[in-house]
Amino acid sequence: MNELFRRLLMLPPQASSVARDVDTLHFALISVSVLGWLGVLSASIWFVVRGRRTGENGAPRGLRKFPSWLEPAVIGALLSGFVGVWLIGHAQYVHIQTPPRESLDVYVVAKQWMWSFAYEDGTASQHDLFVPARRPVRLLITSRDVVHSFFVPAFRIKQDAVPGRMTVAWFRATQPGSYPLLCTEYCGLSHSRMRGRVIALEPAHFEGWRRRFIDRDRPELSAISAGVGRARGATDDLASQGERVASERGCTRCHTIDGTPHLGPSWAGLYRSQVALQDGRRITADDAYLTRSMMDPLHELRVGFQAIMPSYLGELSAAETGALVAFIHSLERAPSAPRRAPLPYPSTTPVVVPAQRAPGKPGDSASPQLEVETIPTPATERP
Amino acid sequence: MATPVSHPVNEPESASGRALRWAFLALLVLTGLSWAGAHAPLGHLHGLFALGVAAIKALVVAFVFMELRHAGFVPRFIALLTLLFIGLMCTGIVADALWR
Amino acid sequence: MSVDEGMASQAAPRERSFWTADTSVRSWLLTRDHKRIGILFLVGTSLSLALGGLFALLLRLELLTPDRTIMGPTTYNKLFTQHGVVMVWMFMIPAIPGIFGNFMLPIMIGARDVAFPTLNLASFWVYVLGAVVTLTALAAGGVDTGWTFYVPYSATSLSAVGWTVTGVFILGISTIMSAINFIVTTHTLRVQGLGWMQLPLFVWAIYGTAIIQVVATPVLGLSLLLVGLDHGFKLGIFDPQYGGDPIFYQHLFWFYSHPAVYIMILPGFGVISEVVSSFSHNPPVSYRLIVYSTFGISFVGFLTWGHHMFVSGMSTFDAGIFGLLSMFVAIFSAIKVFAWTMTLRGGAISLTTPLLYFFGFMFLFVFGGMTGVAVASESLDVHWHDTYFVVAHFHFVMVGGTLTAFLAALHYWFPKMTGRRYPERLGIASSSLVVLGFFFTFMPQFLLGNAGMPRRYYSYPEAYQWLNVLSTGGASVLACGLLLTLSYLCVACVRGAPAGDNPWGSRCFEWRVASPPPKHNFTELPDFERGAYAYAEEGGLP
Amino acid sequence: MSRESAALASQAEPSPYAQPETRRAALTLAIWVFLGSETMLFAGLFALYTGYRALYGADFAHAAAFNEEWIGSLNTFVLISSSFFAAWALHAVRAGRRVMALASLCAVIALGLCFLGLKSLEYYDHLSRGIAPGQFYTFTRLPQHGARLFFTLYYFMTGLHALHVIVGLSIMAWLLHRVHRKRTTRERHVELELGALYWHLVDIVWIFLWPLLYLIR
């Protein structure tokens, strides 16, 4: 019954501990609504059919007297029905909003147009949130620029990411799998591309992922988790300062750092590369060119881009400019094409994630390889 | 037979000159009181006191200067409704700010 | 446009109608006649509807395929913003009050005009000014914030936010002018002996709407002013960089915009009450309940704004309060639906286009309303918030409710306004097209929302394509229906058969004057002592 | 009935009012509705003030101390007096004392201008110290977020109010003109009633702004 309704209403799989309950209320409410709807409609049609018959003769039979109890009865029934729905819905809402005590904390930072995640121990990831299955995970969500919203349809949870505030959500994935993560609060140009995944691993695999990440990528930790981890004494070299400047000043709204095409040229692999200008020249994107482009962007415009960037003359301090150049420098060896395959979305069936499972056919993006080795490393590689 | 006339409206009794002068005096006294209250050691009651006095002053202005005491039901109702909605809005926002 | 010839059949010499009393262009543009202002609003809001509808069609075309179809994401974002702005502030809020409120309300209460005719004219021209300024944003590059203007995005967006918020601010002024006029007219210009509880239900609806408008619109004005200052001068009162709280903006915005939903639907309710009573030749069941629920909606509508913010991080306590109050506001609409259905009972029903639109209304609005109860229940809203489910829900209510009521009103009062009849068969055909087209446009969107497709999505996963195609197909049918309506109504304005004063056999007051009404509404005052719904008296139809 | 119909038809541009008394009632009702609507414009700012006060209570208290209390208090006195004179002008017109009415209206305008003068003095003082709204805020003694928000709100609230004072003053000047030209008389003075009501509302708003922005620390 549950499965029939779920498929009929095209709901995603019920992959969190709360999904089943929420759906049950959903099914009940929709059924009652449709019944009530049909009731009202058939009553109207019945009255019309009868009214047509008498109506032709020209005389309405007039309002027949109502039983006096009908009005209060209808109002009372509606009221108690609605309040009943509210009671259940509210109880569930309180449950959804109250994280259990022993949950794993993950700091979620949204920005235009990506998600980044950081764990208490310094592990971090972008786009993909790795969590252990069957264990409650508490999300501490914030945003660096505008309002976003963290939405995992399969978990039936959603929470806004509000700049300047920390909001809280939690979930417990019932089984391992990959679940689409979407941004539901309109946040500008690439709102519909701000997608990620929640990847629930068997607890043992999750531990493995975490240990490997720390062993291999320890040097990276501080920069990635800078957004939330600054207070924890992260190292603050010039390039990571630059990364911060880039997001605070809104550079990353138009310039990507992983090679994805966007409004402005991507910074990945930009440093010291040859670029073609609209006046026909080709020049090297060295420190001087980068600085000039911030201050007078329209003067040396690259081929294939529109003249939309505002001048940052007087907006950026010398230190900020230097930090930005250092950050772009740090992306010198970043690949200049997106390294990630398009997101496998939506996954209507949860992917079972044994690490030893054979990889899918090449190009088969519907069954993502979730081998721990292929976890995308963060795009911010530095020499 | 129905005729297109309106409902008779009484010329509101105008506020007497004496009432106006008394109201003015009361407003001045209340202003002084409000100022004194701001400098008295009232602790966290400061805000309550200042706003309370302000409310009384507003009532004096509304009822005497704006002749609400002679006005009919409708203007009073509008005044009440406006206050109610301001209250609602403040309550809604403060409730969210305090308890989230 | 000449519409007078059709009425020559009447034997008694009649005063010339308001259409032909003076035919100079100036006498139209600077008219203080409430009926002509109603016609001006009809032209203005219909143009807005056409423009907003065109935007909607373009959006639906873009969504035919998962990625780029006809436009890029920047254009798409600007189009859905303009669609929302145009439809909400330039069509749905001013349409029914501006056209039919202006035209009918004074006649229905036996007044020669509204209380302040000049203010009424000003309200139309302020509307035009606001519309022009709003649309200037298009010339200035468009605005891409969504009609909700959420900060901080709207404050930092590089698009023409300034023009749009200024335009909407000006449209708000026009709304308040009209609203003050309606309130004062209803209070002071009722014909002697016409008590409050004898007013036609449409008057009540316009009156209740006007109250919401004067209370809520200034709050919108202020919030848009603050957004404009933030965008133009970085005075950010909501700017998180300076410690401001973007959520406060949402509170202010929804304090206006939730009641604004009722600003849009209440006049529709009024129309529906009139239509169902006129075509079943029955007095409305529980007149009092309908009136009380109008005021219940007007008031409780102000207490529920928080249900737009269940996932913004508000406390569970607040959410609970707002959730419960939202359930109460649903009760009032349910009462009305009950009353309308029961009004049909035992009636002598004539199945005409307005009544078909009434059924369209019941078919769509009732379902939309029930999904409203669903999204108001907190735990379900967490899943549905900002998905296509919500899009489908408010289109069912706003388009399925307000637009069908608007079309019902247009057909119902067409003979009164022009003195001519529209072709009934075409009316029936187009109403079926509209209702079916609408149903197939938005029904799939409920499912899309269930599946988790967020709103304002330029590109979407391929699995959703078939539902989107269905929706686009429905939208084209809907557009055909509306175009058909437009064309036959235009023809009927000039060529329609003479309608006579009361073609529907209605008892309501406006049908007791000539069609179209003379310039000063009454050559001689009709009998207002026999009630507007006096069907039970004297047996048969007139 | 027939005579009335004839009267209805004969009037070229009839007023919708059958009796002049109805016009007065309509205008009075309209101004009350308008004032309620106008108050809701301020309501949003009051709500923001309470909301931010709930978040930044201490900062607000510190910041309020940097508003010149004597200017605020003096302005309260000035505005209350002007409100009294507005009421007095109406009283005088009703009693047929035209000269007294003219003098009262002059007093209203003078006091209103005095209010604006003091307000500009305070704005000037604030701006010269770097206390400016939003991004222009450079007052180093109170660097906290709350203080910046307080002063941004201060500018919005007093600015919107000052705008209303300016509108009110224009209305008062117009009324002065009408009384002077004997167009507003003992018999016909509804415009003075409406103008005075508007002016009193401006006063009431300030009565609340004063404690919120100056007194509560």
C-alpha cells in the first residue's frame, strides 16, 4: 500500500528515518482531500442535473429548509479534521527539527553555487556529503552569500541556509546509497545547477573514507574548512585568504574554480596561460594582467565573454588583490575542464554501495562509482 | 420610497478650548515625566515606563486633539485595528528573533 | 465602440448609455465615471494578463527540455520574475476590484458614483504609471530576483531591481487609493434603507478586500523601499554583513504577501457567490456565514504569514502557532465552498458559460485549497516548500480560483456592461478549453513537486521531462482557450445580439438598471427594498 | 421619486453626494482609513526595531546614548506644541475667529520648521562623526553590528517621519493660504479638520520615536 501510493504520487524512495511517517500523513491527507473534492463535485453535479430538470419549466423549487444541525456539524467536522492534521503534522515537525543527542556533526556551508561540508575532525568535502548510514547526522548550516536551502527529497528534509546565521537539520539515512541534494531557495544564475549528493556509506566504509582523507589530504584541510573552521586556528596563508576574498567579494559568482564554464573565465589553470583578447591580441595571464583585469576589466576583455564585470578599483585593497592573485596562482595546475561527471540525478533507486562492486559501464552515469578511491578531491590544489 | 440620500451624520461636538488647553498641559507634564523617568533608577523598567507614558500621550492626542472621543465607532475601530496589527507584527518578529 | 443601437427595442425613451454619452478620447481618458474607469481597468489589466501569459508560455517552452531550449538561464530567471510581478501586481490584485468593483459596486448600493471620482481616476493613472515603471525594468535589462525579492540576493543582484521595486511601490499606491474609495463608498453612499446585511455578497467581498489592502499594502511598500535602498545605496538593514537578519525581510514581506493572497482571491469569492445564486435562481445559502467568513479570512489571513517560513529556521513553537492559525483560515474558505454547493440545491439551473466557470472554479479551487491545507501542515511542508508542489498549489488557487472567477465575472456581467450577448456556444467551448488546459498545466506540477523538483529551476533532471512536456502542452491549450475568449468577446462587443436589461433573470440590484447603464446609473432609482436575492418571493422567474 | 430622477438626470457632472453633509462624513472616514494605512507604513519599521532590539539589546542601549537627548526632548516639546496649535486653529475657525486661526497656523508652521531645523542639526552632528546609515557607517567608538543597525534604523525612522513633517507643513501652508483667503471658513472647514488630523498623526509617531530612539538605554 505504502509503495503503491509512493509510486503513484511519484515520491522519491523513503531513505530516512522520518520519511515513512511523513509519507503516511501525506497519503492520508491526499486521499481525504481527493475524496472531499469528489464529494463536492458530485454533489454539485447532482444538484445541477436535478435543477436542470425543474429549471426548464422555469420555476425553482426554492431553497428547501436545511436541517439546523447541518451548518454547525459541517464546521465542527472540518475544524476537528484540520486540527487533527495540524496535531500530527506539528508532532512530526518537532521530531524533524530536534536532532538526537548522539549525532555526527557536519558543518554545511552553501555559497553560489556549491555546497561544502566540514566535519569536526577536519575532514571536508565539496558537493558530496559523506555520511554513515543508520546513524543520526546533525547539519549545522550556514551560507556565505545569499539564502540557499538544503534539500534531500529522499530524506524529506529541507533547511534554509541563511547568511549570518546557523540553522540546524538532521537526518538518519536508513540504508547506504546516493541521494540527490538540491538547493531549493532561488539563489541566482546557476540555482538549478547547485546540486550535490548525499552519499550514505556503511559505517565501516565511512570510517575508511574519513581515515584515507585525513592521511592523504591533511595539508588541504585548513583551506577547505576555512569557512567554518577559521575559529579552530586554521592556517591562513595568502592563497586561502584569497579564496575567502573571492567568495566574500562575490568573484566566485561568475568565476568558477574548477573549470566549469560560467559568466566569467574560470580560474582553473588560468594563471600564466595564454588568453585571446577581443581586440585580437593574445597575452599571458600573468600577475599584472590579472590585477589589471580586476581594476579595469573591460579594457582587455577575453574572447567569448560579455562586458559585464564591474571595476573593483577602490573596492579591493592591495592586500586583497594580492591574495586573489595568489589564489588564482594556486589554481594554476587545477584542471581546466570539469573533472566531475554530470551528477547522476535523480537516482530513483538507491545505489547500494559496496566498495568492491564492479564499476558501471563507462559513461553510465546512472550508476555512479562510489568506490572510496574515486572520491573527488577538492578542486583547490596548491603546489 | 428609497432615495439616494446618505445616512445623517452629526456634526461632532468640537473639543472645547478648555479641553484643548488641559490636554496640552497634560502632554507637557507627561513629556517631563517621561524625561525624568529616563534618568530615574528604574533598571530594566525603563523601556516599559517610557513606552507606557508614550502610550498615554498618544491616547491624549488621539482622544482630545484628534477628537476621537466625539468620533463614531468606525474611526475608533480603525485606530484599534491599526494598533492591533502593529502589535501582531512586532510579536511575530520578536517571537522568531527570541526563540529560534 | 457603439453599443447603443441594440437597445432601441425598448419602447420608453432611454437616457444614453455611459458608452455614448460623450465619445471624445478626452472624455474617456479623463473620465470620472466609475463605469468608464472600470472599462479602462479592463483594458489595462487585460494587457497585463496577456503580457504575463506570454511570459508564462515562454517559460513553459523553455522547460520542454531539461536544458537549454530557447533561452539561457539569465533570461529564464528574468522572465519568471517578470511573470510573477506582472501577474500579481498588475493583473490579479487590480483586476476584479478595478474592473468589476468599480463598475458594479456603486450600482449595487444605489450610488451614482464612488465617493471620490477624481481619486478613482487618479488610481487608474497611478496604476498605469506603476505598470510603466515596472516594465521599464525590462528595458533596463530585466530583474532576476523572483517576485519575492528575497534579500540578500535582491540587494546584491546586478539587475534592474530599482525600477521594479519602484514600480511595485507605485502600483501599491494605486491599490490603496482604490481601496479607500471602496471602503468610503460602501459606508457613506448606500441608498437609504439598504442595510449592511442586505448588501450583495460581491460588495462584501470588495469591501473585505479593501480592508486587507489598506492594512497590508503599506507594509509591502516599506519592505520594497528598504530593499531598494539596500540595492541602490547599500544601506542594508537586512544585510548579514552588518549583522542584519534576512529573515526579518521575509517576515515583513509575508506579512503583506500572505494577506495579498486573499486580496487576490476574495473578489473572486464575491463573483462566485453572485454567479451561483444568479444561475441557480436561489438565494445563497447562509448569507451570514459567507459574510462572516469573508471577515474571518480578512483577519485570520494576517496571522498566518509564518507558514511561508517553516524551513527558515524558526522555532518549533512559532511554527506550531502559525501552522494552527493557517488551519483556521482554511475553515473559512471551506465554509464558503459548502455554502456555494448547497446554493445549487433545489435551484432552477441554467447551464451557461459563467456557471461553467463556476464549476471550473469548484473543480480547481477546491483541490487547490485542499493542497493548501496539506502544505500548511508543517512536516509535509518541509518536503514541499519551494518545490513545484507549491507552484502548482498557488496556481490552482490563483489561476484556478481568481482567473476562472475573473472569466466568470467577465461573461456574467458582459451583457450588463455592453448591452450585448456573447456567443454562448463559443463561451462553453472556450471555458472547457481553459479549465482542461489549466488542469493539465498544473496537475503534473504537483507530481514534480512530490518528486522533489524545486521551483525556479532552469534545468532539471531528465526523469522529469515527460511531466514537464505535459505541463507545457496544457499551457498551450489554456492559451488557446484564452485567445478564443478574447476574440469572441471583442466581436460580441460590436456585433453581439442585444441582451436586454436582465438576460439571466437575476434578482441582484445591478440587473435592475438598463444595460448598459446610463451615465449616472439610474434614470429612476430601482426598488432596493426587494432584496438582492429575493428569489423565494413571488414564485417564478421574472 | 420622479422629481429626484429629474434632478439626477439634469445635473451635468453630479457629485455622488446627495447632501453636503455626506461629503464631510466621507472625507472624514477616508482620512481615518488613510491614517491607519499610513501608520502601517511605520509599523514595519517599528517591527524591525523590536526585532533587532531583541537580538542586539545591549548595543542598542549603548547606541541610543549617542543620540543628543536634548535635541530629541526639545523636538518632542516642539512637536507637541505644534500639534496643540493645529487643534487650536481648528477650534478658532469653528468659533469664527479668523485671526486667531491664522496665528495658530503660523505657529504650527514655525514650530514644524523648528523641528526640521533641530533634526537637521542632529543629522549634521551625526554625519560629521561618521554615524551614517549602512555602508557609510564609520563611527569607530561603536563598531558593533547592533550599533550600526540602530543608527540605520534611526535614519530610516526619523527620515520617514521627517518626510511626513514636510508633507504636513505643505498642507499647513496651503491651509494658511485658504484661511487667509477666507475659503476655509466657519461654515466650510473640512479640509482643516483633515489637515489637522494628519498633523496629529505625525505627532503621535514622534511620541513613540522619542523614547525608542533617545530614552531607552
